[in-house]
Amino acid sequence: MATERFLWLAGRLVTHKEAKLHIMSPTCQYGINVFESIRCYLNSKNNKLLSFRFNDHIDRLFQSAKIMRLEFEYTSSEIQSAFLDTIIANKYIEDISVRIVIFIDKPGSWAYKGDCEMMIAPIPMGRAYDSKIGITCCVSSWERINDRSISPRTKAGANYINSRMAQLEALDNGYDSAIFLNMDGKVSEAPGACIFIVRRGILITPPITASILESVTRDTIINIAKNDFGITTIERDVDRTELYICDEIFLCGTAAEIVPVLSVDKILVGDGKPGPLTKLIKQRYFDIVRGNVDSYNEWIIPI
């Protein structure tokens, strides 16, 4: 018999069948919401789940809601309490991702601001490309959204239409994923992931102002590189052709984790294999998120 799963909706735990959203809500009609996805990793030594960088994700949730002018009354501590209660109720003993969504659950227009509610839903989540040593990408014909239209630093559901179009185009053309250029023709990010390149041993990533999400995982990588390997990440504009001549590329994000890119537009990155710095950072990242590096325990909440 399948284990019954629960989610947290508007102040209480409900089954998936009980969870409902008003069909005429602005969230349903126009995609008006903001959200976070927070990874929880199983520590094999004690069989406990460890939430990674919860507070940073919640800070970004409040930031997104402020930009979108969505008004809700939950505090950070109340969200954490509901988050932990929901995970415990589901009794998962595997890696999971927990989606937290601020939404509107009543009829209204796209300009409606108030009376927002919250949903928290954990689901099993393994590796994004577990069967591959790396992925192939193309430079998308779709331009990345920008701060003059729909702010990329807002983690809103509607923003992901942009990612959807680029990802579908990439898949239709035989690639695993895409890489966006921004309105200035510079490298931005991938659908749902930030990008790093390595040139002559230098770690480089587009700046926050390159139409990217203010990524928690990107910040994690920058910290790992500096604190553990003495590498200062250079944040600067990246040209499209640099993707063709650099030595390594990897994508990073909460869902993607760290994914080596083997080719761009059918041009091999380096020798077409995951590079040494990519592998070094990836291994360190997984050691940290599973609670095996004491110096990073401030980022972890045991459950």
C-alpha cells in the first residue's frame, strides 16, 4: 500500500487529494505566485534529512514577494515551523525537494495584491542528469527576460515561461538544455540554472546584473571556490564565443545541483569531458550538503 503524502496548505496539513486552488484565482489565471524549492539531503550516517540553506531561500522568497507586491502575513519562523512539520509528517528517507509557494486563492484580477496564502509540498528528488556524465547545450534563440520587463531576480512562476520556451527548443533540436543570452547579447544563464566557465584556470560567472536569478547555489559555489580552494570567482560579462573556447563549463542550481556541460552548439568544451575544477567543486558541494563538512554546518538544519 502506497504511503499517503501530505502537503501544508493555508495553515494545515492536507492530503494531495484535498489540496485545491480556486480556478478563477489570479494564480490560476495569470500565474501570479512566488516560490522557492529547497533541497533536503539524506545523511547516510544517521539517516536524517538535512535542509540546505533554508534561511537564504526564505530571504529570497520575501524579496520576490516584495517585488511582486504580494502581501502575506507569515514570518520566517512560522514558515520554518510549517516546513519542518510537513517534512516530518511525510516520513521521507530519501533526498527530497520542498516547494514553498506564495499564491492567491480567491477570484481576482492580475493586479490583486492581498490575502495571499502559502503551500509547502515535499517531493522525492534525485539527480537531474543522473545517467549522464555531462550534458549538451545550445545557445537559445530566445532572449533572457530582463529587469525592464519581468525581473529575473524574482523567483515567480510566470518567469519560467521564458525557461520553458528555451528548454523545449533545445530538446526539439537534440540538446539536453539551453543557454540564454541577455538583451545585451551576453551570456546570462540556463533554464533553471546559473552558469560558470573556466578559462586558463580562472573561474568566471556572469554578474547578478546579467539577467540572472540571485541564485543560492551560485553563491554556494563562489564560497566553496574561495574558502576551500583559494579561488576567487571573477564576476563579469561573458561573450557567446567564450563558451566555445573555454576549458570547462558547468551549470548550477537547487534542482540542477552541479552539471558539467560537454558541448555548446555541438562544439566540444575542452576535451568534451567534465573538467578537473568542475569535478573538484562538485564533490565538495555534495560533501557539504550531506553534512560531512563541519565548517558549513551553519547552512544546514537537521530534520
